[in-house]
Amino acid sequence: MGYTERFEQSEEYRRDELIRKIEHAVGNMTLSELEALYYDMSTKNYIND
């Protein structure tokens, strides 16, 4: 395994770790917090319905 392959794997692992943490945080939010997050993300075009 070359250097770039190891770097890509660690980057993928870090991405997966961040997604798990975000999912956990979102799962603990109240409805009003979720609505505020949704509004913020949609105004920044992270969510396009």
C-alpha cells in the first residue's frame, strides 16, 4: 500500500467518524433545533429540495 492509499483511507475513516458524530447529535436535537438547522442548511444550499 502506497502513501497516497493510506492517506485516502484515513481521510475516508475521518469522514465516516464525522458523519457518525453528526448523526448522533442530530438524533438528540429538539424539533425547534432541527428546524433551525434545516433553515440554516437550506439557505446555504447544503439542502436542495
